[in-house]
Amino acid sequence: MKIVETGFDDLVVIEPKVIGDARGYFMESYRYDEFQKHGIDIRFVQDNQSKSKKGVLRGLHYQNAPYPQTKLVRALSGVILDVVVDLRRNKSTFGKSYSIELSSDNKKQLLVPKGFAHGFLVLSEEAEILYKCDEFYHPEVEGGIMYNDPSLKIDWQMNENDLVLSQRDQNHPNLSNAVFNF
């Protein structure tokens, strides 16, 4: 397993060791003791899985204290642009975004620590996403940031007219008006 730094504290890309042959491949997508060797001591309690069509944008979401979440995100099929925004006011990367393509081909995973808003856009015809969480879902403390907030300067790699968003995701505030406690 290879851990790749991103320039944001605790936000890392995980590249699993993939063993392939004529039959297909095998990989360990998560192994607690291996993560510990790299200084990542997280116990996951919930898995979430979604399937979406091209152009579906989900996010940017977060969960406030007392139930913030760390997420380990990967694409089981297809390709997504995975995007996070640092909401930790005490970090030099506060308000900055990070993007990465996650796909079933590259098998990369993004470890999103507590204190980040998270979202993704489906770039392929469809994609299936799995993410592990270290805290249960608590709708009473969830929040969101508008995906196209100009202060974030996120390049979603798709024409805005081709995006498909939920009503909820179309009505999030910009970062400057969002309520979060990280």
C-alpha cells in the first residue's frame, strides 16, 4: 500500500497494491494494521454505496461536531472527480479545494479527514462509489457548501448545463455563509 501526500494535513491518496493475472486481480482495499503502520488509526463503522449516471454531482457535504466523519472513498466502477474543501479554520489550507480522479481502473482511494466538505461528479457513463465512514450518519448535524462557489475555484471538468444535482445540493450556501464547527 502506498500513501501519497496531498499538501493538506491528513488528506492522503491511498494506492493499494493490486495483484493481477489472467483471472483478474486481487487487492486489499482496507486493512486496519496496514493503515496503522502509516500512522492512520481509524476504525470505520459504516459503509455507504451509491450508483449515479454521468453528470451527477453529489456534494459538497459534511457533518458537524459532535459527529464529524472521516471517509475513505473509492470508485467500484466508472470514473469520478472527487473533490474536497478544507473547513478547518486553524489550517493554512482552510477554504482550499483538492480534486482527484478516482476510477475502477486506477483503484486509488481518497482518505478524507474530519473537517472537510466532500463531493463528487460522475465523469463516465455511470459510476458506483463506496465510502467507509468512521462515524454514523446524523442528519441533524449535516451541512453543505455550494458546489460552484466562486471563491473555491473548483474545475468540475464538465459544462455546468450538463450537471445533475439534487434540490438540496442546488441550495447550499457559499463557504462564507456556511455553518460549520471544525
